Amino acid sequence: MTSPKSAAKPAAKKRFDTEKIVLGLAAPVLAVLLSVVICAVLLAVSGKEPFKAFDVMFSYGTASDGQVLTLNRATVYYLAGAAAAFAFRMNLFNIGVDGQYKLGVLFAAFVGSQVDLPAVLQVPLLLVTAMLVGGMWASIAGLLKVYRGVSEVISTIMLNAIATAVVGLLLVPGVFAPDKGTATNAIQTDPISASSHFFTIETAGGTLWGFVVIAILVGVLFQFTLSRTRFGFDLRATGRSESAATASGVNVKRMVITSMVVSGGIAGLIGLPELMTSSYYFGQNIQPGLGFIGISVALLGRNSPIGIAFSALLFAFLDVAGTQLPLQGGYPQEIVNVMQGTIVICVVVAYELVRRYGLKRQQQKVGAELAAQAAAAKKEVAA
Amino acid sequence: MIDTASGRGPAGCARARHRASSVPPSLLQRNDAPCDHQEIAITASEPAPTPTGGNPSAGTATPAVELRGITKRFPGVVANHDIDITVAPGTVHALMGENGAGKSTLMKILYGMQKPDEGTIAVNGEQVEFNTPGDAIARGIGMVHQHFMLADYLTVWENVVLGGEKLYGIGAKAKAKIREISDQYGLGIRPDAMVEDLGVADRQRVEILKVLYRGARILILDEPTAVLVPQEVDALFANLRDLKSEGVTVIFISHKLHEVLSVADAISVIRRGTTVGDADPRTVTARQLAELMVGAELPSPESRESTVTETEMLRVDTLRIAKADAEGIERVVLDDVSLRIRKGEILGIAGVEGNGQAELVEAIMGMLPLDGGVVTLDGVDLTGTLTRARREAGIGYIPEDRHKHGLLLEAPLWENRMLGHVTESPNSKGMLLDPAGARKDTRRIVEEYDVRTPGIEVTAASLSGGNQQKLIIGREMSHRPKLLIASHPTRGVDVGAQAQIWEQIRVAQREGLAVLLISADLDELIGLSDTIRVIYRGRLVADADPATVTAEDLGTAMTGAAAGHIESAPEAVAEFQAIVAEGTEAESTDDTATDAQAGE
């Protein structure tokens, strides 16, 4: 039994790996292609020439100003995707990313406007503030789930609504907004101090936000935690099978709370690139819906830090390039939303199909290899 | 006499190996012979009793179901091999065999859930081919699954009609039909009751009614008694007799000897995926059946010396757990349970499933909160600690349901090797994982415990049940546990792996391991344990010495009929052990993997 086994081992391992990669890439590539086809049909039906539209998007995407804009936006999307993905890895559906990042950035803007430390301290202070607030807000959903059995889907949706109300409650003159009489209708915090500004890189295509470094750091830490730490193993085990994790000694209650807090902490960072490099204050300019884009990005990126990077770039590219569609040729910009939506639907279906196929295929392969080994062993005995 | 109605293969061949019950089993050839059936039927009369009413056909008529040469292969294993079964109409036909023998696969084939690779199925004399359960239903075959498929928040009536709306509509006509069937077969079902308010036995009757409503005349019951208490079993059997008298054919899957003997008209035994014999329940004894079912793989109780020491390893005192059930009534699942296991001792817990075994295990593992009691391991009080701390303190755990509690099915083998021991070497160093160490150790486990796999990067789901179990045992043993909790360690495992698993437990026992063994297989319990306790409705009601007890007497105690210290008559014990021992010598272990779990 042993000799054929050891001989078959390296070959088997290699083949399984290449196949794994092919299977892994098949789903997103197919999903993107399918959504391109759907959008092309939609455009053609509405009497527009579809390939011209794709050409407009592509040529803007390859231009340097388009690339810088794409990268800046992808930074935000990446953080949103990572926040959602961290919870997904635990089988938790954190729909509350939206509320968590709004509160995070509000508090960061307030602290930034009130405190003026040297940049070395000020920047980390704002990052920590945003993460703490986001994490604490998310922990409410975690605690409710663990101690009261409330589904995190329900509680985070509710907390989103509550977060909006809390923002409204705090963002009044005399609380977080300055009490300066009624100079404008727009209510917003004071601008953050100059030391709170994050560094930027000037390129030929415009200003590249330095926050991309933070996004990369989050991705690296995410990957490291998942694959190299005991905590990450417990997290993945719980995500794969809660019952097996419980039996193996994982404290599932604590894991639920911890991962909600971490997810909320990452969510807290989402609003900071905009705050610290572009707008410098919190007001009506805050972009809603980033939490939901994060969920789409995480789904497309298969909850893996590297996958999310690609899907964040793709979503950012679609958004940025989509702005050119009405300008060049009068295409509706909404086609981009259609494309993003169809990608997500296709990819969810495709992943499940690929997952089942892969599992079945491996079972068959293992069976076939074992049968071959058994046959070989029998021959040896006979000889 | 030979079972003439079965119409089975060359009669001379069968007669040649026909035997009286006094012939030792070792003298008989088994499935390695050219003709692989042995008959234990001794009566001269018709094997199938003539139906008492409803069905015009007599025992000599066309069989209701005839399976010929059924073979089903899953990747790498053969789940069913050349199975022949003939079921006479209007009878209760029991299909017996251990867990993993291939009963379920066979029934899935008969019910159209899986297609056989070879062989033919004939229903009422007509050759049929089933592609979906729908085809089987159209032919009048219905199946009641072990796990009920009912919607809790619908009434009985709605559940029955669901999916069968075309038959009698969904209104008064359907309700009248339900009442009619219920009265006809004495099922006593109220169509307007909510399913969530029903007990297990009632739900089972609803399932049976559901099948009858769809016109089934051939009923497959998959281990129907596993979830029932003895009184409910009696009631079910009364229902089955009613069904029979109305001409319905019942195929009854079970591995419980006394139940089969009390209800069946004919018995077919399956072992290692093939039919090894038919028996007439009126003449066959439980012992003969057990011997047919288990074959030669029983470990012999006398072939070893006691390794029990005086050092106490596990001490459980007055454990109590009460759970509120669906109706809010508090049900005591563990009541005043106290036990001790010494170093080198295997304590077996016997009991019908659902009498508190699972809760006892989970209480010791720290997975269930206690309402009272103390758990002490090697002098350390573990009562207030979490599962991980208990594992680190030296408890190894082979869970009852390995897919649910023992493995991450979609993770590679080496990650599964970490599961449950992620805080220990070689899986981690400090807070960081050590994948290289875990991989290396997984290779060692694969080698030492003969886990048949092409590599350690494949997912656990792609291994067969026996190999998954060997991996789990290898993992748990690798951390030198002080106490091993083995819940049904050989359930759904092929026979080759079974013998290995037993041997591994024995070896560890010799080195001073204390084992808490829970098993539904009484022969396994008697063969392995040093002491046996019987659990019944959450209480340890009886104890026995495996050297002086038979499976039959233990089975009696499991139904709550006996308490205190059980001791069987010495002659019965001697006979039981003799059969077991002879069986062991007579047959060499065949390496054919017959594992029904593969491919799942």
C-alpha cells in the first residue's frame, strides 16, 4: 500500500492545485463576461451601439487620470469589501457596514477638528477613533446575537437606520457641528486640523490618495490573521462548520463578538480616505451605500483579501469609467449599475456551481486514484 | 426447508449449504462461495404467511419486489454488490445489517434516488427502471425516511396534501381521504392538528399516512424505531400488522434483533454490501441473526488480559441536565448520572439512541451547560471550564456524527488534523499556526493509521467514511489523551477499518487510556468494554460485566425492563462467546472496501 502511495503523491498534489486555480478563476471571469453580454444586449435593444460604449469605458480606464481615480475609489471599496468579507468568513452577514462607517467617520471628523496633535500622533488617533467607534457599533449586533439570539442580518439593518438617526442627532450646531449662527444651511463639522491630513502622491493623472497604503496593510493583516494565526483558524473553522468548531473547543460566542468588532473596525476606516485627503470635514457630502458595495465586492472577491483587491478595482473602474458614458455618445450611466448587479448575481450562482463541481470532482478523483492504487497493490501481491 | 417462494438461484446449491441451527457457523462458507446464500429457515411450511385479507394473491404469487444482482459502485468503493432480495406481497420483510452494510444505499436504489450500476428491479412481477423517486411512487412504492420531512407550522392535513394536490384536491375531499386512510389502517391521525404539537411517534404515523395517501402499496421504513421509546415501538408494530392485513407490503430496515424478530415475516441480512442470508423469524434466534449480521469481525472478549488499574481517571458525579422542549415542558435528559472510569478501563454505555447518551458526552466535553454535577479528570475539576480547556486537559473525542462534529468537510486533511488541537504542538507555536508541522504530522497519521488517500491536500469530504474516521482517531490519539470519548466509533465504517479502529483503541487502553465507549452495536460494546452501564431515559439504570452478559439480556435492560446488575445464564454466555470466537478464527479479513459512506 505504501509504495504506490508515495509515488503518486507529488503528481496528485500538483494536479489538484492547478485545477483549483482554474476552478477559482472560472467563476468570476464567466460572471464578468456574462454581464458584459447582458449589458450589450440591453444597449443594443435600446438602440445604442454597445461596443462603442465599452470602448469609451476602456479608453478612459487606460488613461492615467482615469487610473488614478480608479485607484482612489478602489481604496474605499477595498476597505468596504474587507469589512464585509471578515464577517462573511465567520458566516456572519454584516449588513451594518454602512452605519458603522458613517459613525466612525463622524467621530473621526469631530476628534480631528477638536484635537491638534503632531501628525505622527494625530493620524493614528483618527484611525483608532474611527475603528473603535465602528467596532463598538458593530459589537451591539454581536452581543444581541450571542445573548439574545437576534439574527445579525436583522439587527445590523436596524442599526443602520439608527446610525443615520444618531448622526442626525449629533450633527447639530453646538454638539459636533460648530455653533456659529446660521451662515449656511449645510450643517457640518469644523474642518479637521492640518496635521490630520493624510499624505498624497502627485502623479501625471492627478492626486493619488496615500490611504491606499492603509488598504494594502489591512489586506496583508487580514490574510495573515486568517491563514497564520490560531484566531484565524478558529474563525475559518466556525465559518465552515459551527457545530464542528464548537466540538473542537472554539468559543463560538466570543468569536461572533470578536469578528463583528473587527468587521466594524475595518468598516470604520471606509470614510477616512475621503475625510483625510479630500473633503476634510463631515457633512452632507458623505457617500451613502458604501456598505452595500462592500458586500458586492466581497462576494465577487470570494472573501479572500487578494480576490477583494481585484473586485474592488473592477467595481471602481466601472464606476469611474461609467461617468464618461453620458459625456461621450450619450449612453446612460446606469448601464454601469446594471453591469455591477448582474456580475454579483452571476458570480454567486457560478461560485456555488463551481464549488459543488469541484467537490464532486475531487471525490471522484480520490476514488479513482485509490482504486488504481488498490489494483496496483493487488498486482504486486499476485506477482 | 428452503425458502421456496423466494425463487432464488440453483436450489441444489442452496440446499447443499442449508444447515440445522446446531452446526457451528465456522463450518459454513460465506460469500466467497460460488452461490452466496445460506438459509436458516427451518420450517417446512410456506415462508410467507398468507395475507389475512385485502390482497388476493397468496404467498406463492408474484413477489411484490424482486431485486436481482444489484450492484452499486461509488468512486473507489462498492456499496452494494450482487444483492438478491425477494419480498412477498402482504408481508413485513426486514432488511438487517450493521450501520454501513449498505442497507440505505439499497433502499435508495429501490426508491429511485440512485440508479444501480448492474442488476434488475421487478415490482409485482414487472421489470422497472426508476430514474427519480417519482417513478417509484408511480409504481406504488413509498418511503418513510429516518428523519421526518414535515413542515412544523402546517397542519397534518396540509402536510399530507403538500405536493400531492392533484390526487384529491386540497379541500374537504382530501381531508375525508386522510380520515379514511387513518381509520382503515388504525393510524389514529387528526388531520387538523399542527405538526409542531405532535410527538415523534405521531409524526412518524403522519409520514406513513403521507405515503399511503399517494397510493403506496409497498412501504419502505428506514430505521423507524431508532427514535422511538419501547411503547411507541409496540404501537408502530401494531400499525404495521394492520397495514399488512390490508395487503400492504412493508420493507423494514433495522439492526435491532429483538424488534425484527417480533414483527417481521421474513428477514434478509446484508453484510459488507451483499446479501449473506435469509432467515425465518419464527425459527431463527437472535444469536444466529447477530452472527450473520456481524460476521467474523467481533473481537473476542477472552483473548485479552484486563488492563484496568486502580487509578481513577474520570469521575462524573450527579450530573443533571434539564431541557425545555417545544411545548415548554421541562424534560430531564440526564438525571443523577454518576460514573467512574479508571486508567486502562473501557466503560461501555448501552442504550437505545436518544436516552441521554449524546447529552452525557456533550456534558463531559463541556458543550452543554450543566444544571448540576461535577466532572473531574485525573483529579482536576473541569466543571466550570470550556471545551477547549477540557481538550487541552487530555480529553480525546470521537464524535457520533463525524460530518457534523468531527471534520471540516471542505478543508484539506491537514487543516482537519488541527481541528480541536489548534492550541497544541505541532499545530501551532504560540498564537501562530505551524502549517508545516501540521502537514508533516498529518502525513504521519495517514501512514500510521492507514488512511487511504492520495495526499493530505485533498478535502476531508473526498475520503470514504472509514478513512475519515481513521483520520479522526489518529488525530485524537496523537495528543496522548488521558480519556477518550468514543461515540459510535465504527458507525458507517467498512469492516476492514472497523477491526483497525478496535485494535487502536485496545492499544491505547493498554497504555493506560481511559475510554468512555458509547455504541448502538451491542456486540461491539460487549467485545470491547471492561464494564457496561445501561442508560435509560437519562439515568444509568443497570450495569453488567461483559464477560457474563449476552447481547439479548443487555437489550432487555436497554428497554428499561431490567435494572441493577444483570447477569446472563452461564450456558448462554458460553454459547455466545463460542460463536464469536469461532467466527473470528474461521474467516480471514477480506480487504474489500465496502463502505456505503463514500461519495457522500
